[in-house]
Amino acid sequence: MRDEDTTSHAAGEPTRDPDAAAAGTPVSEAAASGAPTAPPNAGPAVDAPVDAPHWLRNVVLFLSGQTVSLLGSMLVQYSVFWYLTITYQRGDIMALAAIFGFLPQAIVSIFGGVWADRHNRKFLIMGADAAIALTTLALAVMMMTGYDGVWLIFLTLAIRSAGAGIQTPAVSALIPQITPTRNLMRINGINGSIQSAMALLAPAVAGALFAWSASVWGASAASLIPIFFIDVVTAAIGIALLAFVPVTAVRRASDTQTGYFADLVEGVRYVAHHAFLRWLLVLFAIIFLLTVAPSNLTPLMLVRSFDAGEEQNVVNLAVLEVAFSVGMMLGGIVVASFFAKRSRIGLIVSSAFVFGLLAIGMGLSPNIWFFFGFMFLVGLAVPFFSTPSFTLLQETVEPERQGRVFGFVGIVMAVAMPLGMSVLGPLADVVPIEVLLVATGILTFIVVAAAVWLPVGRRAVQAAREAARASDPTAAAAAVDAAMHETHETHETHETR
């Protein structure tokens, strides 16, 4: 995958900016038709928001372009890591590849979120995509001259990661900008299913391409060149499709009196003082520390506990990845088809408990088939957490702040998982992985239960339910803020009595 002149309006207030309507901002039917407003004594009236024209076409174009671009990016990702593994077979090389591949994204996401709130998200996505493609093209050209220094690959990984730091918050903030609020859950579910399908398709395609290329050019960096050119082509297709999607900036940078760092500080303050957002980010961190990080040990457990010989182990590892990817794809379809209208917070909390249960099940697997089955169920459960989580953020954060908020989400996800692995990885060499999985599963139950049943957790659950009744992100944000403060004040009153 390779993203504002509207301003936020109070809930129920019709916008008079035609550009805002084109960008997906709700417009009341009365305002759209020119009908007179109701007299003061007519009582409150709630206008159903009118969908922006051609919103479905725009969403299809956007997701199609991102899907094609994502495929190319994943082909490069798999091929580069496989090349480094086979060529060097050194842990320090793989550690450096992970650092260059993920750390720049975490750092740039801070500023990427600010840019996504100040500039046109469409152009940010296109610019990041183009920069990544040009970097990949330059690397391919240099490799064609015979130069294959590993530092050049690390530099390319770092630039691609930095581009993702600009792209990711812009993409997450652009989806609710072009999608009606009532369809967000379904569109996010569909997008999750597409990404899961790519996760299933990309390893097979990358493996076939890499094997063919290596047979032609040998086990050298030159075997990566055809895959790099494919990535450039897919990036161009993604940019071309996005160019047909009309998107305006939420606010113009020229109209903003504050600077970038002032916007960044304001974003940090917003997160720090937003009790509901803090709670949700903490829940994200818990899941990535206690569930995502241990899941990275499952391939090692498979080889150790269910050793079937070198050749069969390769097949088993592939089956493990396929089981997870198929589960994710099916889970995304189920969420989009049957759970689009269900409680976001209910799905998030329930799936968090399911993660703990499945981790225990994987640790207690009596044979490899149970292990595969539990991995499939983990994949199936992922969209039940990720889709409503991102939808809830899109529905409860004001449009002009969504870029910065998703930047912080990206930082949490990019830091929590490596942090967990820095502890669990060394432990896996002295403690059986089965014990670690069972322990983290039990800990997930305890910590998630505490996060839900503590006063702040109860307030957050109630706030999410209040937000579900709102018609747009601005109204939902106001509802969340009111619910968190009202419930908090009520709790303090009861304690005083």
C-alpha cells in the first residue's frame, strides 16, 4: 500500500461546503434539498446523513489500488528477507534487517500523522508510494551493474519503512473520509479480508518468483531484480487508480496558524487527555505484547516440538502460515457480512479473551494437527479485534485529528511487538515455548479482565456504546467525551456518598 478544506461541524449541523460533501462529510437532507428548517417549537429533529455521491466507486478504486500496491510490497518483503536468510544465515543480519525494516516506520509515523491531518491524504499516499517505487527501482538498477552490498539493501528497507510511516496513518484516516460512517465496519472488514488474501497469496507468488529467478541468476542479489521491477509496476497501478478518487484536505496547511511541531504537541496532548483513547491504546499494547509477540515463537515451537525432518518441516511451516492466513481471510469476510452492525467494544473485548484462550490451547496442543487448528482459529479471531478497533477509532476521533491518532496507533503496534519479543525470545531458549504460550494466555485473561472491570474500563465500554448511537465522528467524539466525564463524575459522587 502506498491523504483536507473542510472543518468539523457540530453534531446535526448541516455543512454548506460542497467540497466537504464530496469528501464524505455528512450533509442533512434539508440542507441538500433547500427545504426550510423546522420552527423552534417543532422539537429536536435528527437528519439522516446523505451519502456522498459515488462513494462506493471511490472506495472500490481506492481499495483496488491499495491491494495491487500491497501485493508488490509483500513480494519484495518476503524475497528480501529470504535472500538475506539464505545468503548470510546470520542472526545479526536478520536483526539489522528487522530494525531497518520497522523502526523508521515507528519514528516517521509521529510526523506522518500530523501530515495526514494537515495535507491532502490522497497526495501523501501517492507521494509515499512513488518514493518507495523510485527507491526500489534505483536499487534494481544498481544491482544490474553488479553491486550488491548489504548496506544498500538495508538503506532501501529503511526508506520503504519510512514511506510506510507516512502511508499508514494517511490510509487509515482516508478510509472514513470517503466512506459513510454507517458502512465503515463493513468496508474495514472487506479491507481486512483483502489484506488476509494477500498474506495468503504473496508468500506463494514470492516463493515461485524467487525460486525461478534464483535458478536463472543463481543465489545472488540479482535474483531480486525481477521482483523489484514488479513492485515498481504495482506501485504505478496503485497511484493511477488513486488519482481517480476525489479527495479534499480536511483543512488546508495554509489556513493553519500553528506549525508542525505545535500540531504534534497538540496531538500528544489530545491522546494524553483523552481517557477513552488512552484506554484503547493500552488494550492494543496488551494484545501486541501478550499475543502477537508470542505468536512469533510458534514456528520455532513447530520445529522443536513437532520435528518431522528438514524437508517436512519446511512444508509444515508453510501449512502453519497458510492456516493463519486462511483464518484471517475468513474472519474478515464473517465480520463484514454478519457483524458489521454489532457492538464494536463487545467484539474487541470478546476477541481479546479468545486470544488468551487460543494461546493456552496452542501451548497444550497434543499433536501438530491440533496446533494447525488453533493457528487457524487465531487467524479467524484477528479481524474480530482489528476491524472493530480501527472502526471505533475512525468513528470516535474527529476527522482533523485522525491522522495523528493513527500515527500513535502505528507506534504502539511497531514498538510493543518487538518489546515483547526482546523478553520472550531469550526466554524461549531456556523455557519451553509451550510454557510461555500458556503463561501469556493466562496473563492475557487477567490483564484484559482488569482493563475492562477497572473503573476506567467500565467508563470506556459505556462511552463506546454511546458513540455507537452517533451519526458521524464529530458527534461520536463528543458523545465519548461526555460519557467518560459523566460516568467518572457519577462514580466520584457515589464514592463521596
